[in-house]
Amino acid sequence: MPLSPYLVAFPHPDGSDRTAVFGTRKGSLCLVPTSAYEALRRGEDPGPLGPALEPLGVLVPDPEAERARVLGYLEELNRLSPLVMLAVILGMDCNFACPYCYEGDRKGPWTLEPDTARALAAFAGARLGPGKTRLRAQFYGGETLLYRVRLRQVAGSLQGVAAERGASWSFGVVTNGSLLTPEVVDELRPLGLTSAQVTLDGPPETHDGSRPYRDGRPSFGRIVENLVAVRGRLKLGLGGNYTRDTWRAFPRLFDHLEAAGLGPADFTQVRFDAAILGVGGEAVAGCAAATEPWVAEAALALRGEILRRGYPTPRPGPSTCMIDRTDAVTVDWDGRLYKCPGLVGRPGFAVGDLWSGLRDHRESHGVEAWRHDPACRACAYLPLCFGGCRFARLEREGTLAGVDCHQPFLDATLVPLLGQDLRYRDASPEDAGVRRPG
Amino acid sequence: MDAPEIAVLDPGVEVEEVAASATCCKIGPRANLPEPDA
């Protein structure tokens, strides 16, 4: 039985005579004696290794069939997915003034109105049915929790339509954390709230400069107070946006969290990402940052620090984006539909609205671009990437057509990143990571 | 080939599990877009 074409193998960093083998189709990771792995590379019969390595996607009965399986992965995923996923913008007002905000000058006093909320419930209900049995929404803004009344109404109507259709329902909020109090959480949990994603841009000395209140006041202290108060009531994800100038300060964030009594058990996921400022401070897609040489260093160093401190963070594995998923859509406050939160409000990128429905976006959004790219078809990273981030492609090239190749970034980061997993998983029998999907 | 000892550190995920997860962003750096379900 031959090796899969979708493998990344490297010597174990501990110097032992073992080869770490990462299967990109499944995100599997195993250690094989180097002599045995070399024998497999020479095409020798795997013997008793076969039953152990085939379930990991390391050995495959037929490499060409494996390629066909990966090329059909997204179709299979969409066929199997029980989810209808909505990312819903409740309004565009915000109490923060983050200089890198990708919503930029689209902020303002606009709110999802009651008739739009009713149309949203009808739209969601129409997509539920046989095979589509889970309705999940992520609400964001602006600042989501400035819209508590509207959030209760929308969540309640989606909860109702899910119940009518026999589907499960839950939602999360993406929030700056300043209004995430126990009272708010307790009010929303009966309506389906399960998680909140909060952002801290490092310790106070960096966070308060990049995420101040609109009047300039610092926000770090209030957010941490709220995290302490709500922990245990819902799942908490912690994110942070770093720049070339701030990323080295981020490890001190953990000291502040621990001083406040927060620790790894209080978060289900921690990850930091690059926020890049364009000309005049206008936000540029973070995905585009994969081309910046300092980002690989920062991404690896901060992920290593997250793991060293014992916090959960995503591991590499197969992943998809909203553009690839048939039943995932972003709903703007005015009812227009988009296939990526980064595209919201951009003329020409709406793919319909709640009243007329979703148009076919496959050609306009380059959904199949990777399929027609010989380099993508031959790439071992394909299941991790599937053509990359279309939004990043748009930012860099001015078009969604074509692929956003992550090969240089993955060449620079994947092996060290897997080495981090080897190191910290070896160090502790308790798994410090969370799988992607989480 | 004899039976060398292998260590499975992560069995990986089946497509069904990925299909059932509410994830919308890829590995790698990106801006403050909505996160995967926490």
C-alpha cells in the first residue's frame, strides 16, 4: 500500500530516530521509526503498518483515488453538512474606535430592522429540512451587544423557526467584551447563546492603543473584569490582532490574565492574528499578511507561547471557508447577503438578499479556481487551503478570480507549527490543543 | 516489514466532522473576521 500524496514528513525535532508524519486530508499526526518510513517511501510492503497507517490517511490503497477524493472533498462536505450557518450583522454602531477595523467608514447608526429580522427567520427556515438539522448563527456588528434588544428579537425568531422545523439552534456573539456582563449572558442563554468571541490586542500597553473606546478611554480593564465575571457561563474564545510593532508584547497578556485569576480552563480557544494597516490606516485583510515576512515569525512565536502557557489553540487540519460552504452566508443589517464577512458592503459583491434569495456565486467568487490550477491539484497542502482566502486575493489582486496561494507561508510555518504540537503534546498527556474544527 | 512501533498523536478528523463544524476561516493570519465557533 503506497503513501498518500497528501503528507508532510519531517524528522522529530527531539533528535530521536523517528519521523513525524502529518496527513493533510485528515489533519492526522503520527510518529514512525525513520527506517520504517524510508522503507515505505521506497515502496516496500507496509506489512503490519498498513492497518495502523491507513486510518490516518498516511497509507492509501490508491494514490489516484486519494487525489480524486480530495478534489471532491468540498462537494462531499457540503452534501454531509447538517448546518445552516449565518453570520449576522445586527448594526453598524460601535463604542470602540479600533484604527485597523476592516469595517472602516461603514460604521454608523444603521440597524437590522424588524421586517429584516422576519425575513431572516423565513430565509433560515426555508433552508432547514431533511439533512439540514442544525441552525447556527454568529452575531456581530459594529458592537453586537449595543443591540441587545434586537439580538433578543432576532435570536428568539430564529429559535422559533428552528423549533418549527425540528432543528437544533444555537448562537455565538463576536463582541469587544465591554458589555459582556453576567446579566447580559444570563438574558441571552435561554435564547440559545453558547459562546462569545472576545478580542484583547495584547497587554494593556498595546491593547488600549488599538482598541480604545470611541472617546479614547482604555478598555482593557473593563473587558478583563467582564471575562472574570462571565467565565463558566458560556464558551469563551479569545482573539487578538497584532501588528509588526505590537506582537512581541503579546505574551505579557497572559500575565495580566493570570493576575486577574483567568487561566487556560476559562477559554475554549485562543488565537492571535495579524492586523495590517494600509495607507492612511485603512484596514487590509489579515490574510494578505501571509506574504509579509515578519508574520510567519510572529504567528509561530505567539502560537508557541499560547501552547507553552497551556491554552487551547487550533491545530492545522482540513478547513473550509464560507465561500466554499453551500449553506453558510453573511447577512448585512439591510438584508443583503454576502459569502464572506470581509466582502460586506462592497459594491458588486452581494450575492442576493433575504427576500430574493442567494444567487449562484461559484463563478463570481472563484470557488472552483483551485480545481483548475495545476499547482493546487499537485499540492500536498491542498486540503489545508483549497485555494486560500478569496478576500486576501481581492485585497492584493483586485479580483476574487484565481487562488490565494498559501504554499510559501505553509512552507515556512507548517513544520515548526507541528513541531510545537509535538513538543507540548509530548510534555503533557492532557492535550493542550483544540482540533480544527473546534 | 516487521511491526515497528508507531505513535498516533492525532487520528485526524473525518469529513463528516468538518462538515458538522461551524468554521469559516482558514489556517494562517487573517483580520478580525468572525471566529469559528468558540
